[in-house]
Amino acid sequence: MTDLWSRIWKGEQEFFDSGHEEFRHGVSFVAVSSIAEQYYCEYKLENEFALGEIPTENKESGTALHDELMPTERISKEKFVKLVGKKEPTLAVLGVWGSAGGLKVVGVPDHIIWSEGKPLWVVELKTTRGDPAPLWEDQENQVRIYGLLLDRMGFDCSKMRLAVIRLRSVELSETEKREWILKVSEALVENRMFELELKYHGRMKAHLLEHDVNGAEKAVTSKAGYWLKEREPLSSTSVGKCKVCEYNSVCPKSLYKPT
């Protein structure tokens, strides 16, 4: 393996060895997905830790779609390095880690497109039963933070871009679900995403973003006070969010109480 990969694997071991339950809820490492959820509602996140996760139809639909789209098989570090080192773009998922905003942050992007050992695209798939056109703040910041961590790990991210692909899952056939990850990846690499959007007009939307280290760092820093126990969780001011939240019957900050 190259010196770069040796440094990355060594840094990863040192990073995870440094964890010692220092953040809120006794966590040693803060998940990227949890920081993203703070942009939706911190009290929802607080309830998840206090009460446990409550299954919902939307969650189950999204999870099922991701499981079908993203079958994963663990490979050795040596095989991973060889795979992503090819000049021809390849797909491989890698756990990301690093420090930001005073936190130790970890996560696993939906998938990454690589070439010659460099990340070209970080891609997040988001399912929805409604209009896929809007890009929500939590979704944007999630993919941005993944990009930040790849940068912090020492990868050459000079050509890396970010993509949030929003899909209307209820309108996708089983065959389309299985093939979707390849469609998206090929379209990104070949710069044909506009054609793909036209083909699936109203059923998918690709939000393509530039990698922005400073913006991603701010996204973490603005939410770090919660994890550092410098402040209490903030609740959403949206009645709509509270209405669809599975904790609305028990949340002390809920703006909606089911009858």
C-alpha cells in the first residue's frame, strides 16, 4: 500500500482509540447523520436517545430502498486500495472520520465514486413520497460533512463534488431500484445527469454541490454546543414537522398533539 493509505489506516486506528464518551449522551463519536438531524429538530434527536427509535412507515420504506439499492460486501484493505486506485471510476463505500467543531465525527456515505485513489463524487440517496425537487438543509449539510471528513482524512479532494439524489420511491419498479445506483453513478461520471432527470422527470432530482470545507466546518460548529453540553436542545418551530414526528404525543416541545 502507498504511504497515503498507510497514514490513513494508522490515523483511523489512532482516531478511534482516542474516544472516551466525552459528548452528550455519553457518546465518544458523533454521527454525521445525527448532526444532520439537528437541522431538522434537535428535540427529535433528543427523544431518540431518551426513548429509543420508533419505527415509522416512511423510515421503513427508505431503509428498504437503501438496502436494495446498496448491497455491500466487506473486502480487505488491500483489495479496497486496489479497487479505488483504478483510473476507470469505481464505486466503493468507505467509513469517514475526523475532528470538526470540537467534535469527533464519524459516518458512512451512501456511496463514493473513486478514480486513482481520489474521491470524485460523494453521493447520498434520499427517498421521499412527495416532491423530490426541494433540497433540505439537513440533507445538504450531511453530504457536505462527509466531504469535509474525506478532506480531513488526507485524500486529494480537489476534483471532488457532492450529490444528493432525491427519489420518489413509490414510483420506482423493483428493477429500477436495483439498477438505480449504477444509473446515477454513470450519469455523474459522464456528465449526463440532466438527461437522467429528463427521463425521470418528477420522480428524481439531482442536487449537485461544490465541495466547501469552510461551509461544512460551520455546519458542524453551529450544532456542536449541543454535543459539548454547552446548551440544551432546540426544538423545531414548524407545526408540520411536529405533526409528522413519531414523538409528538410524548415530546414536551411538540407544537402538535394528536387527538
